[in-house]
Amino acid sequence: MRRQSSVLSLLFLSVLVVFFVSCGSTPEAVQEEAESIAQSANTAVDQLPSESEIDAELTQMLADTARLLEEMNAARKEAEDAGAAELFPDEFGSVTSDYEALLKAQTENPTGDFRQQIENLRDKYLAMAKLAQAQQLRDQIMEANLQDSNAEAFQKGDEALSRARGLCAEGASGAQLIEQANLAYDSYHDVITSGYSNKCQTQRDLAIAAKEKADSLKADKAAKEGYAIATKALSDGDDAYAARNYEVAYNGFVEATKLFIEVYDDVFVRRAAADEAIRRAKQKVEASAAIAAEADEIAPLEEDGASAASEEVEVVQ
């Protein structure tokens, strides 16, 4: 239908051109001009997309739109789950307004091509998710007092976070926001890595010291299960450190330290209770021995008295 309409328009235009040219030209010139226009018209008609091509383009547009809508909604959920609405209420609210405007435009024009707008919104939501994650890393850095472990990276992260806020207020594209959000996240992650890598060795030394105390009480035999759990935590920390996952390694060493101390305390208390029981038993034995000794001193006197009485009986007889 569209193709037929285009052909008719070109033919009508050709007729008009021939008509106006013929008013001031010779028949030969008119004929040449008409042939040239007709040839141009035929060429233009040949270049028009066929109905099958038009249908294919429409099908592709609908497929792209469905895919992008799915990606956008997934990105929106990711941003919500990351806490972007709470951490960046103004920025997230602005993106949500654009989202609602897009849905309204789609409702009013179901066959419209909104692929570019959907892709931009998808990127904005992805940027919001990454910004939320970056902010959480920053909070973790401040809580653990790690900002001085890599001051340059920390400053770079703060600058990127600030630029992202500014770009969002200006209505910048999603691609621009993602760039700054990723920079902020990566910078803060570098700070975390530097900070925990420095703390790992110190914490591991504490874990080893706690293990040695537990070993001094032969805790591997006295508290097999607890000792095995603590040993695994230490081993997991070593594996994470070897993989350069320093935060996980640090947390593993902290856990191992705590577990070895608990094992030591448990065995120490039980050992102390056993020692006390032994001490009391010894006291009872010693007390019994003292009583027996006292009885030994008394018993001979009674035996002498019995002998004297026996002799008196014999004399009387």
C-alpha cells in the first residue's frame, strides 16, 4: 500500500514537471526531459522497500522494543534492590518520572519507535544501581576507617559520585551516568582492596597466635569439632588472600581468630574443672590418710587395755 502510494506520487510529480517544462520548451526538449524524469522515477521506485522488507523492519522494531523493555525493567529492579531509591531519592525520582512518561507515550502511540528512549532509561537505571553500590562501598570505607589507605582513589571516587549527581540533575544521558557511576564504584573498590590487604597480615598473625594457644592445650583432641571449624576458617582466609580477595580473606582471619579463642576458652574451662576435681579428690585422700594415721595412734592403746584385762582374768582363776 505504501509502495503504491509512493509510485503514484512520483508519476504525478513527473506529469507536473513535464507540463511546466513544455510551456517554454521545444517538443524535442520536452521529450528528452520527460524521458529523463521517467527514468529517474523508475529508479526511485526500484529503490523503494518492498512490502516484505517493510514487514521485516516492523517485526525487528517490535522485537527490539520487547527486548529493551525487558532489559529496562530488569535494570529498574536491580536499582531498587540496590537501594537507589533510598540512597538517591531525587535522582531516582527523576528517572522514574522519565519512565512513567515513556509508558504514557507508548500507550498513546503503540506502534511508535521508542527504542532509543528505552535504551537510555535502561542505562540510567543501571547507573543508579551502580551508584547505590558505590555509596555502600564508601560507607563501608568510612566505617572501617580505610580512606587513608588509598587517599587518591578515595578522592577520585568522591569526585565521580559528585559528577554523577550533577549529570543526573542536568538530564544527561544514561551512558554518561554509567561512566561516572562505574568510575566511582571502581575507585572505592580500590580503596577497599588497599585497606584490607594491609590489614590482612596483622589479622592473620592474631589468628595464628590464637591457634598456638589452642594447640598448647591439645585442643585438636580435646575439642575436635570446634578446632576443625576454626582451622577451616583460617584455610579459607589463606585461599582468599592468594586469590587477592582481601576483604574476604580479612573476614576469614577475623573469624578464625574468634573461633580459636573460643576453642581455647572451652578447653581451658574444662581442663580447669578437671584439675579442680583432681585437687579435691587428692584432698579427700589426704584427709582419709590423716584419719587413718590418727586411728593408728589410738588403736594400740585399746589393744594394751584388752591384754591387761585378759591377764587379770587369768590371775583370778
